[in-house]
Amino acid sequence: MCKYLYINVLLILFLVNKTGFAQVPENQLKFADSLFKAQNYFDAITEYKRLLFFDGNNEYDFSANYKIALAYKFGAKYGSAINYFRIASNYAKLPEQKFNIELMIVRTNILRGTENVALQMLDDLMKQAGTVSKKKEIYYWRGWAYMFKDDWENASKSFAQINPNHKLKLLCDKVNDEKYSVTFAKVISYILPGFGQFYTGHYLSGLLSLGWNVLWGYTTVNAFASDRIFDGLVIANLLWFRFYRGNFQNAEKFAKQENLKITNKALYKIQTEYRGLKP
Amino acid sequence: MKRKTSQISTIFYFLFFFVLSTSFAQVVSKTNDYFNLKNRLKFGNYLFCQQDYLRAIDEFNAVNKKIKNDTLDFKIGYAFEKMRKYDKAIEKFSELNGNKNLSGLSRLETGKIFLLKKEFPEVYKLLIDSIEYKNNLRQYAGRLKYLTYLYDNKPLPDSSNYKLWFSSKVLPDVMKFYRRKQNPHYKSETLSGVLSAIIPGLGKIYVGEIGDGITALLFNGVLGFLAYNNFKANHKFRAWLFTGLTAVFYGGNIYGSVAAAQIYNSGVNFRFTRELNLFSKKHNYFLPKFKFLCE
């Protein structure tokens, strides 16, 4: 009886010994996670890296690399984030994990301003996506990529694929309606100088442009009508054409400026008011 | 029977304390394992070789606080240098001044940093007494010094110095830079201005801006002709208007030609420095490659 008791006690001690080994990486992971949760991303990365360096069993290769990538992403180190997402992807065992990492890379690319890469990746993912929910996710991030690319029309189309009344779709439509047509602003200024500026709400500039063009246009025509060919050529070349060119260039510039304001306002609104997933 | 029980108890107690003590020691040591000095150093070296210098510095500093290590100081300085925190790197290297083994190497690295910072007099000050360097470091100090002359605006030393310090493998390339530095293919700003004063646009053509030169010639020619023609036809207002315009364009043409020569010369300097930088980086500024840094 006593013999069995001894053996049991010894066994327990060996087990304690074993669990002592096992707890070390776990504790390190907990420590790194706590730093991550506290948004202390720099130190969190260090501790995840330390865990990876000492983790002989390669047990945390996926989770630690993934967390490092996230920490880099939150710290706006997008290039490093993408590198670590790729490393984590190599250790991902489930297709779901790989898919999610690809989406994280897409999101990082959107933030980094490389929307074309993000769109290309989404196209590739769409070819492999089997389920409707995955396709919806792809449409969602495609919409975001187009929004950041300032292509609100395509963004609206992408969100419409998820739901015709999607909140972001409606917002994209609104932005699209508000935006000025740069081509129209330019063309109308070709035909009627100053009207491109009127179209974009720059009335004073439009009036000035119209005035200068009328003045130098009239003077040029008058010179030609009075057979002062040379005067006509000089006034037309050095004055009228200069103001005419300035007129449609200005119209284009104003349209672009106003569009940028509208885009920035919309993006700010999304950033502060939209409650759904963001890149 | 009683004796047997007593023996078993003794063995049990022995095993109990043995397992307990090893278990305790392992648990305690393992919990702190990642943060003991040896492992921090290991991890720091790993980060250093991964070029994660900022984190590597943190690890090295943690070790250095407990056990002062000159090699670590050197590594920290080197990491700062790689991060382009030149002042901190210099500060760290200066701490190694009295060190028997690393003083020379840290001075060489400091010299390189001064070169990167374009503080050339400091490089000379540091390397002028290259005779002081140990024999194996003298050659590096000499090369760095003569490399600095290629960056500096000082008169170049005699080419024989370069032949003395640089190996035959790199010497032809070094001499190419030497010749380019000695005889840069500059365009004379004065000549460019004078040429444009004689024939408008000719200075620009001399600098290589042929299109601009022809445009300047045509503009000045047409405006000058118009001024002359209007004077001839007694259209005084137009004649003076075109004279004024001709004068403005003529002055602009001279100024533009001088500016074009300046831009051309800046381009020559820029290309020279860029190519020299690439060459120097390729050869690590002719400094030794430290194997101990990433082993």
C-alpha cells in the first residue's frame, strides 16, 4: 500500500516537472498578448519574436507571426506587416486561415495605398472562393479598395453585390452624385470660357475668366476686321490664347480640387461614423 | 520486513527531494529562461542579424547593464550607424576609445560616419594619424582617408597615394573616379553667358540644350526684327514695345544660359557622387567586414 503511495507521489512530481516545461512558452505568449492588448505594439512584436526564437517545437509559428503582422499593421509599418502575414500564411494549416490572411494582406495594401495590388489579389481570391460568404467578403474589400482608389462608381457596384441597400453602397452613390465631372468642366470651358468655373462654384474666377476672354477675343477679332493682321496675331497668341488656355486649365483644376474635398470628406465620415469592418 | 520498509522510505525521500529540487529549479529557471542574460544576448544577436536593429539595441543594453561588454558596445554603435542615428553611433564608438581591441575599429567606423555625414575635416582629423593604427588597420584608415578626398572639394592629393593604398583589383575604378574628380566635364558658366550674348541661344546649345537654344534664337530674332521693322515704318509705340520685349528676352536668354550651365554642372556633380556612393557602398567604404557581428 505504502509502495503505491510512494510511486503515486513520484509520478505527480514528474508531471509537475513536465508541466513546468510546457508553461514557459505559454507564459511568454500570454505576456506578448497582454502587451498587444495594451496596444504596446513595439514591445509586443519583440516578445512574439522572442517566443518564436525560443520556441523549439515551432508550436507558435502561425499565431506569433500573425500577431507580429497585426502589430506591424497597427503601427502603420505596412511593408513589414505584409512580410509577416506571408510568413504566417506559410504556417497556416487550414484553408480558412490562409483565406483570412490573404484578406489581411489585401486590407494592408488598401491602407498602404497600393490599391491595384489589393484589387489584383481580390481577383485571384475570387477565382478560388467557393462559398457565398467568402465572395461577399471579397466584394466588401473590393469596394473599400475602389473607395481608396477614388473610384466610387465601381465601389458602389461592389457593395451592391453584397446588398443593393448596403450602407457603404448608398454612401458611394451619394459621393458619386456630388462629385464634379472633370471632363464636363473642361469641355464647357472650351465652349464658354468661365463656365467650367461656374460649374464648380468658383463664380468670381469664372467671371474674371469670361471677362478676359471676351476682352481679348473682341480685340483680336477687331484687329483682324480692321485688317491689322499682325496686331491680331500678336494679341491672339500672346493674350487671348493665354487666357483661353488658363480658363480651361483652371476649370479642370477646380473640378479636381472640389472632388478631392468631397472624397476626403466622405472618407473622414466613414472613418468616424461607419461602424463596420475597416481596412 | 521493517528494515525493508525503512530502505524504501530512504530511497523515496531521496528521490522525492531530488525530483522536487530539479523540478523547482527547472520551473524557476525556465520561467526566466527567455530573459536570462545568455538568452537575451542570443536573441539580441538574432535580431541584429535580422537587421531589426532597434530591438537588438534594447536586448544588448539589457545585457550591457549587468555585464559591461565592449563587443556589445561596438554592436550597439554599429546598429545605430545602420539606423542612420549617426550622433548616437559616434557617441557609442567614442566609449571604446581606450579599448585595446576595438578602439581602432570603432575609430574607422566613426570615420565612415563622418564621411556619410559629409563632415570631411572630421574624417581627416580622425584618420590623419593613420600611422597610429595597428598594421592591419592602417590600410583601411588610409583607404578611407583617400576615398574621402574624392568626396571633398579640397584639392586632390597626388595619384601615387591611391596606387599605394588601393589594391590592383579596385585601383582602375578608383582611378576613374580620381580622373573624373580632377577633370570634371563642367561647362563654363561665363562662356555660356558670353556665347548667348553674341548669338542668342548659342550658350544653351553649348550646354546641350539644343531645342531651347534654337527657340531662344528664333524668339530674339523675330522680336528684334519686329522692333527694327516698326522703327523703320515709324510705328513708334509698337517699335518701343518690341524693343522692350527684345531686351527682356535677350537678358533672359543670357541669364538662362548661365543657369543652364550651372544646372549642367550640378548634374555632373550629382552623377559623380551617386556613382561614387554606389561604388563605396559596394566595397563597404573599404572598411573590414566584421564577421563577429553576425555569427
